[in-house]
Amino acid sequence: MSAHVFIAEDEASIVSLLKYNLEKEGYKVSHSENGEDALKQIKFKQPDLILMDWMLPELSGVEICKNLKKDNKFNDIPVIMLTAKGEEEDKLKAFDTGADDYVTKPFSQKELNARIKSLLRRSKPQSSSDIVEFTDLKIDRITKRVYRKDKEITLGPTEFKLLDFFIKNPKRVYSREQLLNNVWGENIYVESRTVDVHIRRLRQAINIQNTKPLIRTVRSAGYSLES
Amino acid sequence: MSAHVFIAEDEASIVSLLKYNLEKEGYKVSHSENGEDALKQIKFKQPDLILMDWMLPELSGVEICKNLKKDNKFNDIPVIMLTAKGEEEDKLKAFDTGADDYVTKPFSQKELNARIKSLLRRSKPQSSSDIVEFTDLKIDRITKRVYRKDKEITLGPTEFKLLDFFIKNPKRVYSREQLLNNVWGENIYVESRTVDVHIRRLRQAINIQNTKPLIRTVRSAGYSLES
DNA sequence: TTCCTCAGTTAACAAATGATTAAAAAGGGG
DNA sequence: CCCCTTTTTAATCATTTGTTAACTGAGGAA
């Protein structure tokens, strides 16, 4: 899953240079050459990182940056400012608007790549262990949402816990006993048939027509999550 | 950027002990030994945390605390009360005045440090930005105003704090427990159903007819702010 | 192969759990 | 003392859960 870099820059030559290099690095790249449009696109596409020219037609990079940093939904997106002059003063002003880094033109592509990599590494882990994926299944423990092939699925609390448990050790077969202990709790007694029922409900919720079912039944042993 | 701790205490020996220890911990420390002056200084300097003696000449710690907690501009500053007697009754009274924590003399410096750290951790992020937006919601922490789609909305103090808390981590699901701790305070006990009531009022206030509601209920987990 | 048995599947339902709502009671400040 | 906000309470509403019982199908024995 490659990161998406957005370029806000009006000089076509720089854009194509950047685009070429970034795509070679494996990033998905899109761009805009005017400020107002850039802001709109950023809010729509939610890129993972933004390269922004200091000066832009319509709406300056500074303004865009300020705007983004005010909004919780976007203020985590790292921004690298590009500027022609290498003056200290501008540098400080850039950080002041909330930019995360700063590169002066002309810049070395190598250095830029390093900075991009570093910023992306920093922003990614925020959402790492709380979001778990297994093949085309994704569960988010913070927002308590489950997705199959990027489509949201609603589960009851028990089904959620059940899936969460399976996803911790995919392919492993768990007996009903084990599932009861781990999903329901050590000292709660319910019929072991109850597990079947919840397995069924989970299956119905996450299955997709005409595809291999995700939960395998292992006769006289239990169930497991399969790819 | 080190935090600024203010000490309101008249016993010189305690002041110097505290000062020595806190400065060693890296805090900026200032103090006053009489109540009236303390209040003046606090309002002028806006420290990040206050250590306050229960009994003070001129104006008692209780009075200062009440005074601060009434004022929007200062009621976020955490206050730790210092008192000679370890009686339950005083403790309750202390919390009643709005103190955030309570330590009885003689106290262990280690414990005090832990309490200070915990309170600072809790209050620091608040001062991140004075105006925060999330989608079409905007809240201004200075003027305590809330807007939805640029239209002003009036909220009670609790609803304001609730929304303010949600907006710090949108989409994240918080349990009633967590909300009580973070919005009401660590050592305030109210029924967890009370949260529901305030959620309801907040919903009524910020919702717009025929649009997706902003606050999501996650059964048996809590609530979250959604876009 | 056929039949039998046993384990797993399924649907329906009742009970329990949890959320919403309105209204009354309790505080607190001016 | 009055007004406004908060908290509690309790009735109601909605969803989830566990149970039961009938059904299905796999796999072993004859």
C-alpha cells in the first residue's frame, strides 16, 4: 500500500520533475497548480503527505497550511514547504504556519526523498496496532469499525470481539471452549452451541456472495479464520 | 518548553523544599506567601499548575480556588491542594472547591511529582490550538463559542467540554467511563447514565435536520464524533 | 454404495441488556 | 429567592444474546 503524495506547485517543470522522481520511489502522486484548487483536492483526497510551494496563485501555501492545521481532520497530514529563497526568516515563518519541514529550491531529490520518508514514517505508526488487517478484512479497534474490501460491515459487540480474537491468530483453529474463554470470559457459562450461533452471524456479516468463506469449520475441533 | 508551577504557601521551609525539588524536575517555579498576592500573580502569569496551601494569610486557598474556577480564563489550570490534616472531610471540601487533586502534609516528593505530571499531561494538550475545526464544526476555546456551518450554536458548559473533548480525537470511540474522567474529572462521581443525557443535549444542539448525525452510538462501547 | 450417526447449521423466539427520552429533583450563582 | 444547569430516575424503545429444536450433511461401517 503506497503512500499518496500531493504536490501544490505552479511551475510545470518542477512538477514534472517531482512527479517523475516520486513515482519512481513508488508513491502515488497527484497535483494542482493553483492554491484554491489544491485545498479542495487535498480535502477530498486526503493524501498522506503534501509538498507545497510557498507562493501559489489564488491562495498561498501559507494560507493553505494554516487552513489545514486548524482542521482536526487534516492537521495530521505532514506538509513540506518548498521555497525559492533560503532565508532563515522564511524558514521560521514556514514552521510557524504548521509546516513540518522545509526545503529550498533548488533542492536535491535525494534529500527531499529522505525528508519525505522520514515524515511518512513518523505519521504512519499513529494508527498502526489499533488497526489490524487480514487479507481484505480490516478492523479498527479505536473507532470500532470493520471493513471487508473497504466496505463497512456492522457487527454486534460479540461478533466484533469474536472476529477481533480470530484476527489475532489467523488460520489457527480454536475449540468452542477456547472461544468461550477468550471472547466471552473465563467464568461465564453459556452453552457451547451458542458459539455456533455467533459464528454463523459473523459469517453472514462478513461473507461475500460467491467467494470462499472466511471462517472454516474444523469438524470436532473448532473454527478458524482463513484467507 | 518546561511547565510553569506556581506555589502558594506561607511556610518558608516547605516552599524552599518544593522549589528545590520541582526545579530539579525541570519546572519553572514561582511562588507567593500570601493569598491576595498569589491570586494576583496567578492571574498575571497564568501558570500551568498551582500548588496551593489550604490555609493562607489574607485569602485562603479555598477562596482562591473558587475564584479561579469561576473564571473561564483560569478554570483550566489544575490545582493541587496542600493540607496539614488528612481528614476525609477536608478532602471532599477540597474537591468541592474545584481542586483537581489533594495532598496531605507531610507528603512524599515522589508522590507529588507523580500527581503533578499526571495533571500536566492531562491539561497540556488542551492548549494546542484556540480554534479547532472538524468538518463543518468549529469551536473557539477562547470565546467558548461553537459554530456549525458558520452558524452559531449555544451549548451549556458541560456540552461544550464534551464536544471539545470529542473534537480532539474525532472518530475515536469513548466509553462513558472515559468521558466522565476526561470531561467531568477524575474524582467526580456521577451516574454513567448522566453521560447519555448530555450526549442527547449535545446532539440536539449540533444536529441539523435531515443530515447524518454527528455523534455515533457504539452499543456497549460508548460514543464517537463522526464526520 | 447405502445407511446411520454425530457434529455442525439454521431459524425462530424469549429474555436480557443497553440506549433514549422526558420529567422531576437537586444544586449553584446572581 | 429565582433561574438555569446538572443529575437522577424511571419508563420506553431497540438491539443483542442465548436457547431450543429441527434440519443438513459428512464420513464411517456394513
